[in-house]
Amino acid sequence: MLKGKTVVLGVTGSIAAYKIASLASMLVKQHCDVHVIMTKNATNFINPIAFETLTNNKCLVDTFDRNFQFHVAHVSLAQKADVMMIAPASANIIAKLAHGIADDMLSTTALACSAKKIISPAMNVHMFENPIVQDNLNILKKYDMEVVEPAVGYLACGDTGAGKMPDPEVLFEYILREIACEKDLKGKKIMVTAGPTQEAIDPVRYITNHSTGKMGYAIAKRAMLRGADVTLISGPVALNPVPFVKMVSVVTAQDMFEAVSNSFSEQDILIKSAAVADYRPAVVSDEKVKKKDGDMAIALERTTDILGHVGEHKKPEQIICGFSMETQNMLENSRKKLKKKHLDLIVANNLKEKGAGFGTDTNRVTLISEKEEKSLELMSKEEVADEILDYILQMNQVK
């Protein structure tokens, strides 16, 4: 994912410095060229050899290291960087960056670097809340540096509060968002629905389906990485939230209808991959329905047709993409749905095809528009997500 990209990691004197070894490893596994610059204080917490072993690049500490392969190390490395992250960032380095002080290898490289800079503060809660530190952080934001909000928790000093550096996985997501993809969807507002809905029978039981939300979450993440402003409306799933998107959690089909209709008018694109219940119990019991002898019948009523509603109320410039999961007559049934609900695109798949059912990490779909049908090979859901977004982007350019 990051092949051909260069990331510069700046590490300062904090107990959290050891966590950056994991971050460097994650980046290397994505085929990224990683360079680490440490302050002298940072070397008291983790040895530079650890980073050199992980990255296969010399870890820089001394501005005047004569063994470095470039003539002017801080300039050459700054020019190579696609993104620079300083984590953990001490109050000292934050003050230097805010006021243009360049008196060591890390601060001089940061000052010479024109790439995006991401700063992750890590310090005692009282130090972090000091007005001087807060003013310095605001200066960094003024100069378009991104500040990662510290986590709240138990700190190494024994205090509890804000000041804890987030886990390496969180920092990794910040880097991915910045450099993983071309921002061809920047400026677009995209709403994605995902997962199942649950329709209550009583306080214990409900009607649902096998949707896991994986396809919708993949679409939301890829759209975010490509620069879109994403709203993800999700039914109950066992997936981690997608970072950097607006998450809206719903339970019932009516919940999802209200969440979609409330902000649909603001969206450029709606991709409705959720598996919404078509029916719900006509009466929901306040008490658990007790087991009786013989069969039990539950009266059902139709839920609100979300796609039909937005299809009737969409603006000419908006694009709506629906999903159609079938077990037979996939193309015929999907084309009927496309026309009936005034959609621009249908993503159709057959539940009976291997690798295309619920809960898998792969999918095999056919993209159906008014003019054509485009069948895709079996691929990961992330790859399918990009194919869908590519197709919608082309449609958007035509409109």
C-alpha cells in the first residue's frame, strides 16, 4: 500500500518512544521507506540500533554525523519525505517547531521539510494543559501541522489525564490517510450505509440477517483514504470503527431511514450497502413472549423503503448506488431494482457464488448502470470498494 513512499519518524525523549518501534515495523511491512531521527534524550529510552534493524536505514541523531551518505543530511532527508511524523513529541520539540528553532538534527530536518507534518504530543497532563504548550500547539495548527490529540489514561508519572501518546495503530492510520492514496475524491461528500438492521420481536428476540458490514466499512475506509468527507451509517456489527469518518450507529430499519434522510440532501454520493430488513414485527411485545404448545405466528409489516425514498427525492447532480444480493436471476432482478428505485448504479452479487457471500473478506460483483454491465473478478472487498468508487467517479465527471 505504501510502496514508493518515504516516511520520516521523529522520536523525542519520552517513555512512549519504545512504541514507535512497532509503528516503524508496520510501515516497513507496507513496503514503506522509513527513516528515523532521534533526539539525544530519546536515545535514553530506546537504542537507535532497534530502529536501524527494523528499517534498514541509519538512525540519525547527530546533525554533524560525517558518516551519513548524503552531504547535507537534514536537507536531503527532508526533501525525500512524503510525510513526517514526530511521535512522541515532547513539550520541548513542540516549542522549537512553533518558533522556528533548529538546534539539533530533528528540529533542523523538520524546518527544512515541506511535506505534511503530524505531531503526536506525549507528556505529563499538567505540562500538556499548560497554556504555553497549548499556545504552541495552536501555532503548529496555524502552520498546517496536524496535531494528534493525546489519549486520556494512566501516565508513566503516576498521574491520570490527557497526555498519553495513542497506540501505534492509531498513528499508523494518520500516516495512511495522508499518503496511502491519491486524493481524487477530495471535496466529495459520501454517505455509506453498512451492516444489518435488527427488528425487535420482544425485549429478548429480534429479526436480522447475516450481514457483517465488511463491504460497507471497506467502501467507507477507501473513500476516506481517497480524500472524501465520509458519513458511515452502520447497523450493529462486530467491526472496529472506521477512522476519520463520521460514524452514525443505528439499530432498526426506521433508525437507518431517519439517519439517511436527515442528511441525504447534503451528500454528493450515497452508497447503500446495508442489508436493511424489508419487514418488521407489526407488534413488539413489552415482555418476553413465552413459549407455548404448537406453532407461533408473528405478523409482519413492511419497513420504509430507504432506496425508493432517496431515489424519488435526489437532486440531478447526486449519485445513488444500491446493492443487490440475489440467489437467482441476478442481472434481471438487479436491473428491475435499478429502474424501479431511480438509481444510478447497482452493485450485484450472487450469494451462492464462492467468496461472494456474507462475512467473507472477498467479493465478486457486477456493476450495473443504465448503459452497461461490468463484471469483476473475485477480489478483496477493499479492491471491490475501489472499483465501485472509480466507477462512480467516472459517472460523476459525466454529470
